Amino acid sequence: MGHRTSRVSPGDIKRAEAHRSPAFTLLEVSLVIAILVVITAMVVPNLYDEYRQQELPGSAKQFRALLTLVSANAAFDGKRYRVRFPEDDEEDPLGGDCQPLIEREDDPFLEPDVFNLVTDPWAVGKTFLGGVWCAEVRLGRPSIKRLRERRSEIEDAIEEELEDFSPERLPLVFEPDGTAEWATFVLVADAPREIDLEQLEDYERVEVIYEGETGLAWLQRPFYEVELDLFEEHNWPVVLRRDFLDPRELTEDDVLELRDWDRPAATPPKDTP
């Protein structure tokens, strides 16, 4: 009885190739891993640097939103609120010492001027990111004299009543109608807490300027000395009324252009019959 020879059809070969799993050599796997490591080493530091660069402006935007919430809650509750920052040996609700504290005068009749910490979810959170904190609070409408002398009559009057607070960071009080004084909050990144105000120029800063009567707020970088001279020469106010964080030095044309952006468009004249 003869042996039967099995024949493999072309269809069997294709099915076998379809079920065959591709394999990688150790060299190929090692090469792919090495490429991924190199790409990660190049991309991650850039992403981290980008994140750190956004911490200060991001913190300023979140703080501006918080001020709006405080004003709205003061008007809604019909009670006085205040925004301040932890004093020495005092903690914020997150266990640190840099987040803003929101307080409310709960009983103005039986306990006037007694403010209690607000622990509602909207008032407690990570407003300042990373190493950002508020180094200075300037009360009163910004002016060239105020920027250069670092004191105002409003602060002198308030400081006599609020001896328990640092004169560099007095609290901002919101009235029951939601209004408050003008205030400028100087936010700084990665500066030591014991730093002198004169040394803040060595660190990146953003000023949150709050117009208490209207509730409007702007983010503005500190002006350079030569820019203050320009504003003083033309008797211009030192509030641009728009966000301005461009580090380039402002020229006269730049300021005029910024002012024009804030002016309403001219109304075209009506056609006469």
C-alpha cells in the first residue's frame, strides 16, 4: 500500500501567514525604548517650564474671579465680607500660608467688626498655584505718588483701626451692597516670604487692580520707572483698564493706542434730509 502525499494548497499557506504573529527582536525593542526616552527627556522639561510660566497669570485670573464672588455674596447676603491673607503663624484653610482668607461679619448688631471664616466651597480652594503668594496690598486708587511713596491716606486711616494686620497687607472690606475700596494686590512668584518690598523688583510680579465701586478688575504688570515718568509728564492715570502683561517698555504711541481701544466707537452722523 503506497504512502499518500499531503498537498498544501495556496489557501492553506495564506491562512497560516495570517495567523502568524509578528515578532520583534530585542534590539528593535531596545531601540524603540531609547527613542521614547530621548523624546520624553526633550518634551517634559518644556511642558514643565510652560506650566510654571502660567502659574502667576493663572493665579491672578483665579484671584480676580474670587473677588467677583466675594462682591456678589456680600450683595446677596447683605453683609460685610473681607479678603485678607494669613498673618505670621496663621494657616489658610488648605494648611498653608498663602491662600486668601474670606471672612464674613455674621452679626453686625451683636458682634460688630467680628469677621468669621467662610468655609463654603466657593471660598475655599487653591486660588494661588505653585509658589505664588500676595506680597503687598495697596488700598486706594492707584496713582504715581502712591506707587512711589508706597503709602496712602486711606491706608493710614485703616491701619489705626486694624492694628492686628500687617500694614503691607491690610484686608479689603466689601460692604453689604458689594462695593469696596480700590485695591491693588501684588502677586509674586517664588519669592521668600521674609522679602523686603524694595526687593520685589527682582521677581516676576502681576498686579490685580480692583475697582471697588464697579467690581471691575484688571491684570497689569508693574510699570517701569521710565514709564511712570511718561505717565506723569502727560498726566495720564496709571490704570490701563485692560489686562496688560507685555514685558516690553511702553512708548507714548503704545499708551495712546491702548487708550484708543478703551474709547467707544464714534457714532456716525445721521443723514440730513
